[in-house]
Amino acid sequence: MPNKTEEYLALACKTADSISRQWEHWAEFLITAARLYKYSYPDQLMIYAQRPDATACAEYDV
């Protein structure tokens, strides 16, 4: 049974593969990344993988 880290890595790899195969997916990712420009690429990728329509992302306390 994979642990959480392995699950997250698999999700990141699957998403990166998906967005690099079709320009439409890449464009959708760029729209999400533009809204979340303060985050690093890996963080943007994981946010997109879990919630492509995210408009903001912050810690609960913020």
C-alpha cells in the first residue's frame, strides 16, 4: 500500500503528464497558475491537480 508521499508523487506525475500532452490542458493549467502566481510550480501543479478551478489558496488561519 503506497504512503501519502507516494500518492502525491503519483498525482503530480499524472497531472504533469496530462498538461504536457495537450495544449488545451496546458492553457487551463496556466489560467490556474496565473491566479496562484506566488506559489512555486510544484505547488501550482498540486493545486491544479486537486482543484483546477481554485481562485485562491492559503492556510486556514489566513
